[in-house]
Amino acid sequence: MNVDKIFRKYSGKNGQQVYDFSSNESFSREYLQFKREMAPELSRYEKWCHSFGSIIKLKLSKKDEVKIQNQLNTAHLDVTPSQTLTLAVVSFLLSFFTGLFVSLGIYFIVGSFPILFLFLVLISSLFLFYYFYSMPARLANKWRLKASSQMVPCILYVVVYMKHTSNLERAIRFASQHLQAPLALDFKKILWDVETGKYSTIKESLDAYLETWRETCAEFIESFHLIESSLYEPSEARRIATLERALQVILDGVYEKMLKYSREIRAPLTNLYMLGIILPTLGLALLPLASTLLQGMIKWYHVFVLFNILIPFFVFYMTNQIMLKRPGGYGESDILEMNPLYNQYKSKRPYFVAFLICLPLFLLGILPFIFQLSFLETFGFQKDYTFSELGLDYFGNLKIFDFQETAEGVVGPFGLVAVLLSLFIPLSIALFFSIAYHLKTKDLIKTREHSKLLENEFVSSLFQLGNRIGDGLPAEIAFSKVAESSKGTTTESFFEIVNANLHQAGMSLEQAIFNERRGAIIYYPSALIRMSMRILVESVKKGLAVAARSLMSISEYVKNIKRINERLRDLLAEVVSDMRSNMTFLAPLLAGIVVGLASMITLILNKLQILSSFGGESEITGMKNITNITQIFDVSKMIPPYFLQIAIGIYIIEIIFILTSALVTIDSGEDKLKRKYDTARFLRFGCLLYLITALLSIIVLSILAAVALSGITA
């Protein structure tokens, strides 16, 4: 009894000491660094899941739990499937009941129940539920696209390394050191699992990791299996051929999957454009007359809810479903966070500059409402003016703002000038994002384009360098020879800097290229150049012949990759060009014409109402029932063109945001820099076309309407 008590007492204390993970002293420095890389600070979504997801525990079906857990594992999220469901349900309930209590408060205060507001709250709550419930799938897809865009460089690293050193573990270690996140972290995890004893060999650890790509990138698995099989080839020639076949397999696999994807997404994108853009825009043309025929049942805020919330949500849902089906293995592999100008991208200053520029334009847009403020009358301003008072007798007694008194209160503005001023509101919103995004990305895009131009020329220079080293020249002398032969090219200065560091600063080859203060790679932040030089430094240790073969192999492989990328862009060119033209040309053009038609209809009905109120019925030839017409088409019951134009303008901006994101994902994968840069470009072009079309349509159609009405008056 006493022995048992003592054993339980001290075994509990020993267990606490052994398994106390609160102290960092029991861990190696390597493990702590690895843990920081693999598990950075929790994202906002993870914090919300831990906070709200722990309120109640909801149970999913076994099938859904397995599916969501796989998505969470892929996205490297530290949450459980139950927490994701709980967060979605709690967000739905909080949003809905908050809206319900607000609606009841309005009912008790005003006396009428806001049905539309409650319906809008319900839609928003459903959107929140869908957004949070599908978040693991979107984050997993984002991680998958990021990682898969680095698969071809990954296979290239491993193949080139194993060509001169047939050691799988060292090849994976080399790839993990020189790849970029997130794939580099996965490869470090492969090595760590072997070091900690989870797997006994590097092959077991690698095979276990490759199984996570079984459903999404089978060619990646096949390539690594070929690499593994090269370890058992009896002859050197067959080993090299097997390694080269591994790289070709992943290139062909990526091409075939993107070929299939380009065929499959054409019909969904066509449906998206017709149902999400064309049909709603055509429906806008019917709204002015429909609102009068329905005696004001359709209000301007109904249009805002429909076109600025419901339809964009529908378009977002459809594009999200299309993007989730995009295969990996192809896309932009450049990591934005590693760009030297990344601080410029993170800066908030562009938003402040854009706000200062766009604020005056926004104030111009709300000028009709500013003139309704009482204090302006003390300065001699009227609340409204007629065109005749401004010296424009062509439009007669029509008011420029035209607010109208009704039994329900003041409605409007219906005036022509008010519609023209409303164009400044979508212009200010579009310019705000366009200017801010342009300032954040312009220098980074220039750096990327310069790097791509450099990489195109570097391939041939790399081949020359391999030839020089293959002739028996040491790498230090070969750099000076290539610098002389590459005069006039973009890569000339790179080889000159390396040569100067070698011969004038007395640096080693590795320091001449990668020195933190004077290394040539500082001035050329290119993944291809960094990769090539790393392989050169590593292979020179094995001999000049090995280094020459490695460089010439990289040159050949890069040409193949470039050729595959060009073929993939050709496959996607039709889909991408159709989306771009629909988004930046057809939709803005059609929407601008609709705004002009709405303005013309309002002007005609306004003119007829004025003629009827002045007894103009007797003076109008061929029209004996004008009073009945103005009663049927009552201007005060119409949706003011002012609000209609704002709703359409904001709708165009939202569509450009959603479709640009889809376009960039199709073309380049997960690329935040290109998404913001293209959004800025498309907002400038698309919204400018819409505003010019709307401006011309409003002016031309209004003049035509005025001419027609003046022709039928006696």
C-alpha cells in the first residue's frame, strides 16, 4: 500500500516534469525554429473558430467531418470540423436575431414592420453561414494553388541535384532549403518526421506526404515515384533517363489537366456571364416604367438590395464553385512576401492618398442633397433651379434637381443635372480602389516584369556558362568570359558584378553571388537565377564536369517549362479574353445605355406632367388624354434615375472585383499582386467606359427627347 502510494505520487510529478511543454528549455533550437515556421500566429479565422466554435459543440455526419478535416489539414489550420460548423451556425444566429430585434424595435417605434429589412438580414445571415462553412474549402484551395505552383521547380531541384548526387534525403533537404513557402515547409516536415522517429526512412515519410496529393495532383506523386526508382537503376544512363522522365511526367500531367479544365469551364463561365451580368443589366431597362405601373411598389432601395447584394452574391457563389475545380501545378510561383518592395504593398498610405483625391468627387455626387440643407439659403442659394433660370431655355421649366413633394414626403431627385452629378459617386469609388491598388503594386509589378525579362535572357547565358565550365575553365574565370560575351543584354551586369566580387573583392564563388551586402543576387531577385546559382555552387563541389551538366540541364528544362507555359496560356487565352471583354467592355457599355434610357423616360414624363399642369393638353396635337397618361405614369412613383445610376455603377464595380479575382485565379493561380494590379487596371478601363457611355447616353437621349416633345407642342 505505502509503496503504491509513493509510486503514484512521484510518478505523477515525474510525468508533469517530463511532459511539461510550457518550458522551451527542453526543446532544441532547430525544433523551435521549425515550429515557428510550420505554425505561425493563428489567423483571424482560427481565432474566431477557437472563440465562437467552443460555445457549443455541434456534431457533423461522418462523411462531412472527414471531408472538412481533410480541408483543414490541407490548409494547415489548427481547428476542428466541429468548430468550423459552430462558427458558421453562431454567425448565422447572431446576425439573424440581431436583425430580428432591430426590426421589432422599428415596429414598436414607427408602427410598421420592416419586412424588406428582415428579408435582407435573412439573406445576409445565409451568406455568413455559407461564407464561414465554406471557408476551409477556400483556404485549402488557396494553399493547394500556392503549393502546386511550386511543384515543377520542386521536381527540377530534386532531379538536378540527384543527377550528380544520388541521395534522396540530401536532394529533399536541398529542395526544402531553396524552395519557397508553403511547399518548402511541407518538405521540412518530411525531414522532421524522419528525425523525430515518426518514420524510419525518408522514403516512408515522403510516401506518406505524397498521399495528401493523391486526389488533386497524381502526376506529382508519379514523378517522385520515378525519382525513387532511379535509386535502384543499375546503370548511370538509365538512372539519368529515369530522372529526366520524372520532370517530363509532371510537365505533361499539368498540361493535360489544364487542357481539360479549359474545356470544362467554358460553359459555366458563359452561364455566369449571361445569368449574372447580361440578364440583370437588361432587366434594369424595364425598372423605370415598371416602378410607375406598380404605383411605387418598387423603391430605389429594392434596386440596391437586388443589384448590390443579391446578384453579386450569386455571381460570387458561381465563380467560387468554378475556382474550386481549378487543378494545381500551374501558376505564378513568385512569393510576394519575399519581394524587397513588400513594405510598399503593405503600406496604408495609398489608401489615404486615394481618399484625399476621391473625396471631392464624392461630394460633387451628393451635391443635390447638399443643396437641400437649410443653412445654404442664408448664402443666397436656392434648393433647386430651373433650366430657364440658368439661361438654358432649351429644356424650359424643367428643374435641374427636381425633388417632388408627395403624400409620403419628398422624393427624388429626378432632374437631368442630378443624374449627371450622380456619375461622380461610382467614379469616386472606382478611382479610390484603382489609385490605391495602383500605388501599392506598380513598382512590384515592374520588378516582376523585369525579372521575367531577365530570366528569358538568362537561359541562354546559363547555357554559355555551362559550356565554358565544360571546356575546363574554373567557374571564377567562366563568369568573366560570359560577362564579355553577353555585352548589351540585361544579364550583362549580373555576370560583371559576380566577376568584380571574385577578382576585386576576393570573395569565394558563393559569397560573390549570395553575400548579403554585395552579392549579385541582391540586385536580381529572381527565383530562377537564385535556383541556378545555388545548384552551380553545390555542383562545383563535385567537379567542373558535373557543374557543366547541371547548368546545361537547367537551361534545357527551363526552355521546356517555358514552352509548356506558353501552350497553357494559349489554351486559356479564349476563356480569359472572353471574360475580360465581357467584364470591361460589353457589361459597362450596356449598363451605360440603360442609364441613358432611364434618364430619357424620366425627362419625357416630367415634360408631359409640366405640360398637363399648365393646361398643355389643348395645345398638343394628336394627344387628347395626356392627363390620363401622366396619372398612369406618375413621375413621383418612379425610381429616381439618380439612385438607379448609382446602383448600376456600384454593381459594375462589384462585378469587376469578382470576375477579376476569377480571371487571375484561372490564369495565374493564387497571385495577390496580380489580382490587385489587374483590378486597378480593369476598374479604370471598365468604369471609365461605363461613365462615358452613361454620360453620352444621358445627354444625347435627353436632347432627342426634348426635340421630340418640342415638335408635338403647338
